[in-house]
Amino acid sequence: MATDAVALGGAELTSRPIVARLHEWVTTVDHKRLGILYIIYAMVFLMIAGIEAIVMRIQLIRPHNDFVSPQVFNRMFTMHGTTMIFFVVMPVLFGFANYLTPLMIGARDMAFPRLNAFSFWMTAFGGLLLYFSLVGANGHCWSPAWAASARRSISSLPCSACAARE
């Protein structure tokens, strides 16, 4: 075994700027990259849902704990469930399907690759919109439980409940 290092003469490694590499990932229509983006997106929301679960568990450590209010606990419980199903489980499945389906059937890419990329970005903006609306509304006039409950969505609007409280 030789322990001498061999230097490569004249080979310079030039890396592209980070903006160019980021632009490639943002504008991609490649099924493999979209699959990876879906899975990364799901892992980010898995961490967010994990934080929500930890906060709920801290609240439930002992009876009559005042770590969060009952209203915040209910919001976090609903957001945790919504996040786990729509922003973790489904994107992981979509990510593996995007990555593996063309490879399994021998296709070059998914059918309608631009529509495939559009669906990823709509999913990403939907998740961000859900969380920004929860944080930005500061609990007033918005609750994911309103949209998730058929009884509430038929009988009243979310802001009418806030107006009645004030």
C-alpha cells in the first residue's frame, strides 16, 4: 500500500454560485429533483408538527397545567393532525411516487412535468399559507377547525364568532 498523495495537475474545481444552483432547484421540472423537494418539504413540516406535539405533551404532563391555554391547545391539536396528514404523509408519498414511478416504468419523466412542478409549488404555498394565517391572525377570526368541521362551516362564518366575542 502506498501512502503517497498524487496531485492532479491542472484540474481546477470551479463551483457555480449558490444563486445559480438554487435557481435550478426552484425552476426544475425533473421528476427526481421534484421527488427530493417533496421529501424535504415533508421533513420540514415533520419538524414543525413534532414541535406542536412536544408542546401538547408538555401541557399534558400534569393536570391543570398552564403551559398553553385550552384554545391554543385545541388549535395546536388540529394543526398537528392537519400537518401530519396533508403536509407530511401525502408529500412523502408524492415524493417517492415522483422519484420512482418513471424509473419503474422506464419513462424519461413524468407526464406533464410542468404540471408536476406546479403541483409541488401549490402544495408548498398551501402549507405556508396555513401556518402564516395561524400566526398572523394571532388566533382571531381564524381556526383550522372551522374549515375542518362541517357543522361549523355550514352554520357560521369564522369572523362572526370573533365579532360575538368582542
